[in-house]
Amino acid sequence: MTIDVIIPTCNPGNELLQILGNLERQTIKPNKIFIMNTITGQCNVDVFNATYKVSENIEIRHLESKDFDHANTRNDGARLSNADYLLFLTQDAIPTDSHLLENLARNHDENVIVSFGQQIADKNNKLEYLARAFNYKPQSYIKSEKDKKEMGIKVLFCSNACAMYNRKAFWELNGFNSNSIFNEDMLFAYKVIKSGYSIAYESDAKISHTHHYTCWKVLNRYFDQGVSQKDNEKIFKEFSSLGEGQKQAKYIIGTLWKEHDYKNLVTFVAQSASKLVGFFLGKHYTCLPKGLCKKLSLNKNYWK
């Protein structure tokens, strides 16, 4: 069994070095690590290569910022691979132990063609920590289309911040949908379950992954979420996300209230308002000027 790792990057920091070091200590070592780096004004290619090519199995490919796309860039990385499995990580998704690849691969068979790991946020970022705890439970499970009624939108939940794909099946289903502004992982999960395959959640495959978003960045992110749902209305009508969002909000508010953490409660309310506004505007982006859409979006290249 061979596993290649694909990591899209843009102005990464020390977290990427931690990831690369931890990958070298895995019980199943990566065959190749492909870093798909987006060049910005802050990036010196020679310095980048010298900093992050820390082992012989690392290949670094640079692309212009205008050419970055969440789906296509990952597909381009996948095209470089001849391995049995593809592990996609983000530049801030740090394996917490030496068993990540082993645990992600253990349930793959002719039916289970995708697996994703548990994300754990820094406890010092309370809101992120609670959101991760809600979305990533301690129990592993395998899901397929038969779980749609019980799980709703959660049957498509499969974050490629840390997810492993059977390479042959990945291309059988034509990879990630090109030019996806957001949710390329969920849209692929839709193809997986509709084709009769299953997805495994491996709670023992753990990464440390924390965002530090301002309310404006939250609005940008949920604007893109709204655009994605507008562009894929058929899918998201079939799998509504509204109920799941309400459950998460209730869980977080209840926890903060019990702990008398009113400061984070106020922050959560502000972030929730930003989510609602961003999502509403994204769902109605066809009514907005293109320039405004680009300003509101986290993924500026989508509007080029």
C-alpha cells in the first residue's frame, strides 16, 4: 500500500514544518509529499524551496495566485500521484501522533473509498474548540446513502483538511468538481454516496486544526458557502444544512451559558450574525454586482 500526501499552501509558517516532520514519523510513511504552493508577493520561491524541501520525497510545485482553485489545485496535485491512496491536508492541519496514515487507511476496501479524520482545535480558542467538538465525535463510523434520512447534511460531511481517497476511485468519479468556490469535499462526497460507495470517519486519526477568524472573515467564508449552495441548489435542497447549524448553535450557546462565559457568548452571537449575513448574500449573489461579490468572497479567484 502506497500513500501520497497533497498539501495546498499559501504563505505557510512553522505549522507546515511541523506537518512535514510529523509525516516523516508515521508508522506508514508517505511515498511522496506534493506541496502545491500559491505564489504571492510575500513568497520568495528559492527561500520557500530551501525551507520546506526537508526530505527527498517532497516535491514542490509553484503556481500563480490567479491560477489557484480549491478543487483544481488539489486535482492537479492528485495527477502527480501514482500511489494507491491520496491524503489531502491543509497547511495548518498538524497530525497529533504517528498513526494518522495508518488509522485513515484501515477501513478502506472496495466499498469504503474515502476516510476523514478528527479535527481538534486549541482549547484556548473556545469557540473553535466547541465547534470542532460538535462536528467531530469520539466514535468512528461508516456512512452511506442509506444514512441520509438520519444524518441529513452530515452524510456529506467529509473535510479535506484531512481526508484520504482511494486514488483509482477518486478519478473514476472525476475528482473534485472544477471551479468550486467552496465545499469541493462535500460535493465529491455526494458523488461517492450516490455511486453506492461509503465514507469512513476515523476518530483515531487526529489532527490539530484551529482557525482564527475575525467576524469579517467569517462573513467572507459564509458568503462563499452561500454561493456554493446557490450553484449546487439541487444537492443542497436534497441535504438541507439549516437544522445542523441550529443544533450546533444551541450546543455552543448552552455550553457557554452553563460556564458563565459571557465574553465568548457575545463573540459567538456576533460571529453567528456574520454567518447569517454572509450566507444570505451568497445565496443571492446573482443579484449583486460582480465587484461586490469579489469583495465579499474569501476566494477572490472565483470571480476573475
